[in-house]
Amino acid sequence: MTSSTSKPVPVKLDPDIRERIKRLAAGRNRSAHWIMREAIEQYVEREEKREAFRRDGVRAWNEYQAAGLHATQEEADAWLARLEAGEDAEQPECRV
């Protein structure tokens, strides 16, 4: 992010949080501004990933509801165990 595209945004923080941010900043030889930007950036990235995961789950559920294709838990566990062991295993066959 370049400074030419950055715009200040006011954020109201209670005094306790402000002091905690100042302590973190001092301990890392950074500014409080840097700590807040970093925290917001990490939060947004984490929440975007969480939302994408949720959307993927909803999409998978909708596909299952429409098609009924599935593998059993035992088949999935066995497949994942082979992958974890470093084997190049084919995924289980899906069926209705």
C-alpha cells in the first residue's frame, strides 16, 4: 500500500487498548500506527479466508444436496491416512 493511496480513518479506542498498543509498539521499536495497521491487515486477511472457507462449505453442501454424491467417512479417513503417509493415493469414488 503506498502513502498516496492511503487515507486516514479515525478509530475510537478505549484507553486500555491504546496503552496496550503503545506497549507493543515500544517493545517492537515500531509506531502505534504500524501496530494498528498490521493488526487490521491480518484481521482482514484472516476473515477473508474464513469467509471463503464458509462459502466453499455452503457450495459443497448445495452440490451434495443437488447430486447426493458422497464418500463414506471410513473411505475418506483411509484416503487421508494414505496421503498423510506420503502415498500418492486416488480419492475415493463418490456415489449416490
